[in-house]
Amino acid sequence: MDPLQSLFEFDIENVDCLGHWQKGQELCKTTKFPEAVQEFEKGLKILQVRELKDEEIEKSLWGWKGFALDESGDHLGAIKCYDIVLNMDPYEEKTWYNKGCALRDLGRYEEEILCYRKVLSINPVSDVAWNNLSAALNKCGRHKEALEAVENAIKYESKREANPLSHKGVALNGLGYFEEGMKFLNMALEIKSTYATGWSNKGFVLMSVSKYDEALTCFYLALSIESKHRDALIGIHIAMEGLAKKKLMEDKTSCDLHLTLVSGECYSVHKDVMSVRCPKLIQLSLKNQKLPYRKEIFDSFLLFLYCGDIPNWSEEDIENMLDFLVCVNSLIESSPYL
């Protein structure tokens, strides 16, 4: 579209850059993030067409567009916006923090750590940066550093929060102090029982000592709070696999149907139980004594969970996979042969 025509259309609508900025923020408050992205883009286009030079407004528009994209699930798009802001001003504390959060959602934890380090070089007493840093360090298995980070988060927080206590529990468990870690995980959930990440953290710690049944309960509680909580979804799969292995070791005799999980290994599931308890799986038609959702499907699904981006996957595809995970878990839990 010709720039002059674009300018004319904006004038007809009687809107300006600041108006789009404000409207975009209001849409973010009501979680209408795709619509908010459009408003911030309109504001940026006005700056471009009218050749306005207002760096503060431009930074804010790019920053808010990044936030809205991140909340919409476009984490890579968000990072591009944040990088534009940081090229304009490398000391934008909030933008470094937001970039770290976007990298976390992509599973790029080492890069996430660097972002929080940048935040702390600007503001050493940022409790949220220390808290998120501890979580990222835990993800990388750097539990000693995570424990040091979480102590700073607790030191600088204005009030007692659940988040750092939960991350401290994970760090302690990683260092071999399971009982002590559980105390802090439970303390966090006493402070905030609706803390989805707290339930997920507890689930992973329980799995570290092979308590898969209790871990599944935690992951389901996390999903009851946040229906698409990434770590809880991953945890359910790992717990189901661990539970299946455990049950299979206890009884290797009953195996008239094989269930293939992401590792490629097969676990026994009784055909009669499946026909009674899991009609959705029956509808998928069995082939070669294996369920049609085999390793390549689970690999793609886990790639989606970790990276947030699988081309050509529809919402229906994702929902089908979520249903499948729930059905498999119900199957394993209900089978008297496992």
C-alpha cells in the first residue's frame, strides 16, 4: 500500500500513535493479545509513515508488541521485538526480563540465564530476576547456583512469596536433600495453593524418588489451574512412562498389547481394559499390535511442548494429543494387569 494512502486512512480514522499505544495496553489487560498486537503495529506504522522521531514511544510500542506476541504464543516474534528495543537501549531492564521469559517458553534456558544476569547488572536487587534466574539454573541442573540465586530472591522480596520457596525446594532436592526440599515446596503451596508451577515443581521432585502416582496428582492439579501448563504436560508423560516401567518390572507376564512411548520401548496394556475404559483409543484402530500414536508422534508433540512451534499443527491436532495423554494415563492407572 502506498505510504500516503496509509497516512490518509489513519487520518480518516482520526487516530494517532498514542491512541493505538493506549488501546493496545487496554487490550492486553483483557488478554486480547492478538488484537493488541494489531494496535501496536498500527502505532509503529504511523511513526514510519509520518517519519516521526520519538524514541521513547517507539521503544514502548516495540516492547508492548513483544509482550503481546509472547502472550499469544509467538515467542520468537516477541524476541525479535525485544531485540529491537535493546538495540535502541541496551539498559532496558524490563525488556531483558521479558526476553528471558520468552526464551524460557522456548526451553532455551542458558540464554534465559544470560538475560536475567543482564537485568541484575542493571538492578542488583530485582527479586523477580533473582527468582527467575534460580528457576532457570534449576532447569540446567545448576542447583548450587540456583540456591544462591533464590536466597537473594528471598532477601530482596517485599513480602513472602511462594515462587522462591518452591525453587529453593527444587534446588535442595537437586543437591540431594529431598526431605528438606519437600518442606519448602509444601510451604510454597501453603502460601499459594493455586500456584501451578509450584505443583509442577513438586511433581518433578516426587518423580526423582520414583513416586510417580503422587507426581501425577501434582501435575493434574497444575493443569486444573493452568490447562496448558507446559511443564505439567511434560511431567505427565514422564510420570506415565516411569509408572509403566515400574509396573512392568513388577509383572512381566500380562502383555497382549504393546504401547509405544517416546523412548521407543513397549509396555504392556491389557486389551479388555482398553476396550472398556478407553474408547477413544479403540477408535484410532490398532495396527501391528501397537497404538497408531507411536514414537514419531510423541516426538513431534514433545517438540511442540518444548519449542512452542510445529508448522501445520492445528488446534485440533494439539487437543487430540492432550486427549491421548489423558487416555493413556487413565489406561495405565485403571489396568489390573499393570
